[in-house]
Amino acid sequence: MSYGDRGRVSIAALICIEPGERVRLIYRTITHHQRKGERKGFAAADFAALLQAAHAQLGGPISLVWDSMPEHVSTRMRQWNAGHADWLLVYRLPAYAPDINPVEAIWSGLRAALLNVAVRSIDELAVLIKHRLKRMQYQPELLTGFISNIGLTIPEPL
């Protein structure tokens, strides 16, 4: 999310489904202040760190359904994924398929929640985004709705 020409907040999120458990949201943010030499968004190392954190938090293997964002399909990310094949299985969505990607609903809901809010700085926007995402984390029925809206169902425990 951008703050005019004063910076932007990049967000990466995972909606995590585990049979018999509540649906979870795991996310990370990066704030870019438009400073020279400052990274502008997520790189392969950032996505790898997010996946490592999810793996540690969930305590088991991960089947990841990922869109074809350039950073997701980069050589570096593909190599990292292959190096963690013992606990990570990656499925790719078609090139442009927001209608079948439940994470897109997070971005839509987040934009709607921030629509009529005024902030004075990019850092204030970053705090507000984190607050709204944290609120989503404690609404598993909302996260379940994001999944249901694309036609998927959450499997029942065995």
C-alpha cells in the first residue's frame, strides 16, 4: 500500500489451514520510506523467512498454493523451495488468477478498512496496517470466508 510519493508498505501473507485447527493468518510487512538504497519490497530471502516462520509456528509440513508473482517464481526462490522439499510442497496458481487466490480477499478487506482513514506518515500507515491484519488474525470465521468465497472447503479432521 502506498502513501503517495512518501513511501509504501509491502505485505506478504499466508492463510493457513490445518484440519481440526482454526484458520490462521501469518504475515510480514516491510516499510519503504523512499530512502536511497532502501529495499522496496519483498525479496526471495524475505519470502523464505516467512515460510520458515510458518513452518515453525505450524509445526509440520506445508503445502503452499502460490501465485506467479515474479519473486515467487525467481530462480533463487525455486532453489530455496527445492532445498526444503522435505517439508514444503509448492503448487502454482495460473499467471493472473485473483479470483481463485484467497489472499486477494485480505488485500481487498484491508483496503476497505483503510479507505476513510487519514494518516500523517508512512510509519503511521504501517502501524495501522499491522493493527488491521492483527484484527483479522483473531477472526478465523473471516479467514474461512475468504477461502469459501473462492469455492474451496476446509477439510474436516480425520
